[in-house]
Amino acid sequence: MNSRYEDLRERMIALHLLPRGITNKRIIEAFRKVPREVFVPDYLKHSAYEDSALPIGHGQTISQPYIVARMLQLLDPQEGDTVLEIGTGSGYQTALLAELSSTVVTIERLKPLLDSAKRTLESLGYKNIVYVHGDGTLGYKPLMPYDRIIVSAGAPHIPQTLVDQLKTGGVLVAPVGSRYMQVLTRVEKKKDGVYIEEDEGCVFVPLIGKKGWETNGA
């Protein structure tokens, strides 16, 4: 491993995660292990450990490290969990989920992004990931129900299709709001109903699909 990037990774954790309340030790260790620099374009590798979103092509971004960590802490995936990820993107969060759970089912609507992420993740040796090309707002019924579901794009509401694919006792985390501003939202599915908690504000690219925003337009 490149020691320069390892130092930058430790600096990111020390400056941007720990001071902002990311206390889950398993999540910190996953961030320590996964090399964010391999998930960004070559011309942006020098910025890989800044606490900011970066473009990855096709109008998409790799999310700000703190927001990824915050969502994972709200999600709290366990070692034996099967996790559904809506929006593979660069594959960075997919790798973190693969470190934290048993199986990751990741869905991406943009085939070039899915193919690129798969190549990167396979090059890193991950074998516990199922790759799906399709509309993430519809979930993925063949492997349901899921212990955890995480949505990596801004949704106008929580898609009922995803809640239906969540196990009783399961947790879903998604940014919910307008196209331009959302709130991290945690959904817990219990025997007596669905409980929703709002966390902090955030900005994600829109969740495009039949149960999200229909198109990229206004």
C-alpha cells in the first residue's frame, strides 16, 4: 500500500470522522482499510482524502467521507447481515459495507459505473458482493428480505418498495427531501409498525427511478 495515502487516510479519520461523532469502532476500521483513492478518477487522487464529494462521471459523485460514515453509523450493519445498497456509484461505500456485513447486494442504474465499480472491487478481492444493473427504487426481490438497506441518492420520499423488502427488525437509511437538499432519515421496521427518525441535513444527487424522481430534469 502507498504509505502517503495511508497517512492521508489516518488524517481524514482524525480530522473529519472522530471529532464529528463517528464512534463506531468497526466503521472506523473499515474506513482505515478501504483505499478511497482507487475509487476516484486519476486526476482527483490528490483530493481523495479531503472531506468532500468528488465527481466520478455520468453526473454522479463519490460522497463526502463524513456523510458516508454518518449514514453507516445510522445503519449499523452487523457481521452476519445482508445489505441492499441503492446506488453503487464509485463502489467506495460498497467496499465499506462489504467490510461490515456478510453480503452486499448493490444496484446501479448506470451500467458504465456498475462495471467500473465491479472491476475495482474485484481487484481489491471482495467476493461477498452481488452486482445488479437496474432501477434501485424497486429494490431487488430475489434476495429479499434484507437486514439493512442504504440509499445513496436523494429521494423525494422513502420508497415503499424498499420498506417492503426490509426484514422486521431491519433498518433503512436514506437522504430524503427535495432535489437540492435532503435530511438523513433512519427507518426501523418493527412488528408494530415503521418508525422514522430524522438526522442531519445533506445534499445528494437525485434518486432516479419509478419510485423516486422520474427523470434527470426539473
